[in-house]
Amino acid sequence: MDKGIKITDELANINSSLADKPRVTPYTIPGDYFNQLPENIAKLIAAEGSLPDTKLPYTVPEGYFGALPADALLSAKSENLNYTPAQPKKQFKLPVIHWAAAAALLAVITLGGYIMFIQPRAYDTAMLLASVPGNEIQAYINHNYGIEPAGVTISSTVSSLNVDNTDITKYLNETGWE
């Protein structure tokens, strides 16, 4: 099947108005258009006036590039061949303030490492439970387990109460104990 017919059928299937149009280009080019193009452009430029000044601002002396290799060789031969390397520049030394800033930064990093990894945590659950007053523990046990406060003495410690640590931790988190 011809590709043009297939496309026309497809356009007709989607109800396009292009299906009825002929498949020819509406544009034409005169026969010698590209052969006459340079002449036509030259005529248009001449009709506008003269070309702008194309003189370059710099000039090269006559024979400059022809004599360049010989001049370069002559210049290289006349140079002093006793080459001495350049003296190395002084190395840049940091002022004292930079060393002090580096030392301070090292001290802060060391202190932060100590606090993060070596020092015991202030939020350790066992330490928090040890700091809870006895009457708070009695109120919690009475509220959640229905045990009378007479059964628990104020001098009781957390470890002697037969209460799960997770329950006490939950209570402390609910009441905002710090």
C-alpha cells in the first residue's frame, strides 16, 4: 500500500479536514534562483549605498610574516644562554591567629566527642527513675494498679516495688517529668 494513501486514510478516520487536501507543496522556486542569487544580493547592496568602511585599525608591516622565522632565530641566538632558574618564592606562613583558630576548633571537636561518646548520658532511664520522689511513685501505682498507698512506703526505692520499668517510663513521659 502506498504511504500517501495510508496517511490519507488515517486522516479520514480521525475526521481531519486535511484528508481532502492535495499532497503537493504550494511553494515554487524560479528555475535559476540559486544561480542568480549572488548577483541579486550585490544589486541590493549597491541600491542601499556603499559598503561600510572595512579598513582595519591595525596594519602589518610589509614582509613581516616572511621574515618572522629568521628574526625569531636571530633573537634566540643573541640571547644570553647562561640560564639561571628563578629563585623559589618564600613559602606562605600562616599568621598566629590562624594557628589559634585551628587550636580552638580542635578543642571544640575534642570536647564535643567527649560529651557525645565518653560522658554518661543524663537521660539514662535508671538515673531518672532513681530521682523520682516516692509520693509520685505511690500516685502512679495507686492510679494504675489500685494498690493502696499504705502498702508502699515513701522510703521504698524503685527496685523494691515489683513494677515494670516500662510502665514507670511511660508515666514519666505522659506527665512531662524532667
